[in-house]
Amino acid sequence: MALGLASVTSKQVFVWLVTVICGAYHLGSVTGCGAAYEQAIDYFCLAKFRLDMQALDQHRWCSWKDTIELYGELTNCTYIVALKMDCFWPNRQVDIFFIQVHQVYFQNCSPTGRQLQDPPNSILGPFILVPVLVTLLMTALVVWRSKRSEGIV
């Protein structure tokens, strides 16, 4: 009886060890990308992005049409590095990485991603002139009707 209990326990321990080792291998392949992956995207991706952004005038950082290509290259770079390192993409490190990039380069930009500016005069003009002209016309109509009171009894 003691021998049977010992063999079952050995089998359970063996199964448990195999499960732990396989689980650790898979967990290591998923989370093992942490520090090495962060260093790789900093070295390969962020370094180039920094140089590209420094070459761009800082006043144009919020202009999506000026930065979309650079941002796309940065995104693709993080993806390619993840593929080469056999990491999942997107992952937590990528999320943290892009949050840091946004805090450094895009924190003063509007939420829509467009640079705030006045609309052109061809659009702004009618929005100003029409209410002013309607107000003047209505005022003139009221004054004219108040002087001509013979139709009102």
C-alpha cells in the first residue's frame, strides 16, 4: 500500500514538474521579451524617431500630415523588432513605450491630432457676415413697420 501511494505521488510530482517547466518556458517566451525588447525598441526604433523628430521643426510636431510617416515607421519598427525577437505584438511594453513617446513629443497637441488654427476667410467670412446682415435687416424691418402703423388696428 505504501509503495502504491509512493508511485502515485511520483507520477503526480512528475506531471507537476513537466507542467511547471512547460509553463515557465511559455511564460518566459511571452514575458521574457520585457527588458530585452524594451532595449531593442529604444535602440533601433526610438533612436531613429528622435533624430527624425529633431530634424522636424518643433512647431510642426502636432501636424499629423508632417508626422504620420515618422509615426508609422516607429510603429512598424516596434512590430518588426517584436517579430524578430519572437514576442507578441502589441504587448504591454509597446503600450508603455508609446505612452512615453506621446508624453515627450505630443503632449501639447490637441486630442484630434490636428494643429489648431483659424479656418480660411472663405469659410469664416460667411459665418460672420450672415448673422450681422440678418440682424441689420431685422432691425430695419422693425423700424420700418413701426413708422408705418396705418395697417394695424
